[in-house]
Amino acid sequence: MKYALTDDQASVLAGLDQLLGGFDSAPPTEPVLFEYAAALDQTLAESGFLDIAREDGFSPLDAALIVERLARLPQVVEAAASSIVAPAVGVPAGTRPVALLSGPLTRAARYLPMARVLLADRGDHALMIKVEPDNVETVETLFAYPYGKLKSLDGLEQTRIEDVAALRRRWRIALAAEAAGCMASAIDAILEHVKTRQAFGQPLGAFQAIQHRLAMAAETAEATKYLAFRAAWSDLESDAAIAAGFAQTRTAQLAYDLHQFAGAMSLTLEFPLHLWTYRLRALAGELGGGSRQARAAALATWGAAA
């Protein structure tokens, strides 16, 4: 399947690429767990890219295109929750960054250290919680994202959201779009390696076994991207769950193969591959993982018969 951009979508992505061209998007030269692109975050917010789904004539699909492109960067910036999830659950425009949390409020959440609002899935409802910077404790992880958790649950300014299904649906779409971008850049990093690394007098990429597994990784990345775009276009529960579930169930094999091609070097912080594969590991566990998404897809498709 080939997805053709509309003229408006092509213009949006061209504008985004022009904006990104003004920022240093080279992988960090020093060993780091992650690098948050604060300046890019501010510019994206001011330019309106992250509010595109709120504009007349645009939709979550346009936001997903932007999220997938930004997820390819070695640096991280909170875009998925702001542009895809927040508009569906009543978060006011401009209130960002946004963190997402499923489960106990004491758990760590991605982007919480810089978030202004936390959207928490509480099972039968959701909460929109105002985040006070002094109430957030930074949590160090290997997942190549900034994580934090609330220090205290006392006195939280919160708003109840009844439509928790909308939160989960858009979260799944955001997750799939972000995963697709991470997969694409992880593959690009390894392609460069197998072209230059020699074994038995020839590049690693010349070996058929490696070519086959790279082709499988490319198929996973492309399928994840188009499933994410389809879900963003339809905004259906079933499509969103299928897109997220596919990304989550394919992550382990893709990451294993790509790391194997670079050997022990791929696990060092100096080699950029981990910047995307570790993020994929984090995404693979959100909202209950692939099995939870499969169950959600079945329920959305067949209802009680599932």
C-alpha cells in the first residue's frame, strides 16, 4: 500500500522539515540516556504544528504525520500527547507539554518532569491533573525518555474526564505513530553500519541472512506507520488498537535483530541505536502491552461476542 499526501499535508511536512533544518538534529556525541530538545519544543508550540488537529480542515491524521516525523529525531520532544490525545479530551489549546499515565498515580510517566498537565487513565474514567513542577520527582531510566512521578497526591488540581475511551483510542494512535518514527530511524542507523562494517572481506549488508532480517524490520516499520495513519484517519477504536498492538508485538524482534547486527557496540550509549530501540521498549509496555490491545481490538470489532 502506498499512501499519497494531499497538497496540504505535503506543505505541512515541508514546513516542518524546514523548521527542523534550523536545529542540530545530529545524534549526541557524548554518552547520554536522552536529550530533550527544549528549544525545538518551544518553537513547535509557537509555530502551531502541535495544534494542527484543532484547526479547521485538518485532523488527527495530520498530527500523526508530524508525530511520526518528530519521533525519528535522536532528541526527544513531547508532541504525540499534545497533538493527538489532548484535543480529544478537552485539554485547552496551548496547555502542554502533556504526560500520559495508566494505573496508580504514583507510577512514573513519560514527560512528567516538563509537563503542565497529566492525563491519567483511572479505569472507568480519566483525570486531567494540573502538574506543579515542585511536585515532580525525576526518575532515571534506560528508556531514552524523560520520566518523573508525583511526589505527593495531596491537593492535586484535577478535572474528571468521563470519556476515557477517547483517551485510550487517541493514546493508541499516538503510540503507534511514535513507534513508527522510532523504528524508521533505528533501521537507518543500522543500514549505515552494515554498509561500512566489514566481515570476511565484504560489508555485513552483503550477507543474505542479514538482508532478509533487515527486510523484515523494514516491513514492520512501514506496516506500523500505515496502520497508525489509518487509525488516525478513521479515529476508530478497532483501528487504533490494531495499530498499537501491531507496533508493540513487533518491537521485541525488531530491536533484537538490529542490535545483533551491531553486536556489543549497539548496547553502548555512544552508539545511537539505543536512542530509538529503548524508546520502543517503553512504548511496548504502555496501556497494557500488545495483548491488551488485541483484546481491545476484538471488543471493538465483535463486542460481547469477543
